[in-house]
Amino acid sequence: MANANDRMPGDDAHGEDGASSGASFDALSLTPPLDNPPEAQQAAAKPARRARSTEADTRIVGQPGFVMHSYPYKETSLLVDVFTRDHGRLALVAKGAKRPNSKLRGVLQTFQPLALDWSGRGEVRNLINAEWVGGLRPLERAALLSGFYLNELLVKLLARDDPHPVLFDHYVATLNELAHDEPAPIVLRKFEMALMKETGVLVNFTYCTRTGRRVDTDAIYVVDPEQGPRPAMASDNAPRVSGKTLIDMDNEDYADQPTQVQSKFLMRYLLAHHLGGGTLNTRQILIDLMQL
């Protein structure tokens, strides 16, 4: 997560020229001192013009995105962690968003499709505008907690400024499935797999690393997080899964109860590895409430 520095991003981030448009949600729309000679005035003026042009070139308009989390920033502002389709995760400062009359106050909510405008090049950009787009039902009850679990995964596993448009669309589809009361364990397993695949850490579940052949549906395996499946041994502490479960997961087929149970423990093990031993607060709550 981005650190909230004491210095606010520069106010010159609100240039109006050269705005670039983002994708839609269709898949769901100095002047120098006067006593300086003319040459010095021209030399001093040129960098200012370049700075304005550079800032204008970095203004993004109408980019589809979602709020992952927000934090208080100074007295009246928020530091907002967002996930966007074409720019990945970003940290944006929403100046004055905590003021009662701010138009951003009621818009920067989680799980709501937004069209975002921002400018700047640094680690923390300036949010210019955010508009609610609509198209998704709100998450309620247990689905709301599942949504926070998705957001925590994204915040902890995605690097900043690393676009993942396919994962973004999968996130939108997952929110939609949760909002329509699809079985949360299955929906979450599919998203976990998609996240690991898009970030390049998902191993091939269907081939045994010891034999180089396709896994046997009747055999029992453990999955090395960096290498892939191998035959289970008595000394293994990793979750044991059948070859059928591994093939089912690769095909996104969770119809069988053993596949649902084994995939739950396997994904918990793999995610813990890629989180470096870190904990997921929402997963623990989900385990307690939903036996995931």
C-alpha cells in the first residue's frame, strides 16, 4: 500500500489540455524577474511550458475503476487505493473529500463502478473527478464480506501501475455473481485462480513435476507453489489433493464436493505462500462465518 506522505501532490495537476480518454464500462462504459535579460526570461519560461505539457499529457479521463480502500489524509482529504482497467492499482489523493459539501464524499464507495479522472506522474496522483456508473447490484450480507476479501487479495498481491484488464473484467464478473447469490466458495476459488494466473504465479495443475506426465485422477498429490504437483509422501505437510481435483480446478469445474473441499485448503496454502506468510483478515472472518 502506498504511504501517505505529509506533502500533498502539487496543485498544478489540474491542467485542462491534452486529456486522454479511458475505456468504457461496456463489458458490464514562473515568470522570471523583470530585470533579467530576454534570453534568461526565455530560458526560464521553457521549462515551465514543458512541465505544463507533461502534466497535461498524464491526465486520464473516464477510466473504469473501483475503490479498494480509502484512508484519511490530512484534515479534509482521503488517500484512495483504486483498481482500474487499463492502469492497474493506483493511489489517488481526493482533496477535500471529507468535507460535507464535497461531491466525492458519497461517490468513493467500494464495489461501485466508477469513471475516474486523475492527473500526475508520481506514486500518488491527484483525483480530479469520480462519477458513479452503475450496472451492478450492491453486495449484501455475506456477499459483502466476500467482496472485501477480493479487495484485500488485490491490494496485497497486485503491484502498483501494473495493468491487468483481463483480471479487472473478472473482478467485475465476480462481484456480479456474488450480488446474485452465486455460491461464494466456488466464486472465490475461480477468482483466486484467475488472480494467480494473471500475476504469473499459478503453476500448471495438470502435469506431475516428477513424471512429466498428466496427473492421474486417482492418485494423490501435493502442489509445490513454485513447481507444481508431485506425488504425496508421508512426510508432506502440504494439503493433499487428488488428480481429479487438480483437473477439475483447471477446468473451473467445482460440481463435486471433494473438489470443493480440497480446492479450499489448496488455495489457502498457495495464497499463504505468495503472501509471504502474511495473513488475510477477511479470509479469517470468512473461515469463521462460512467454513470456507
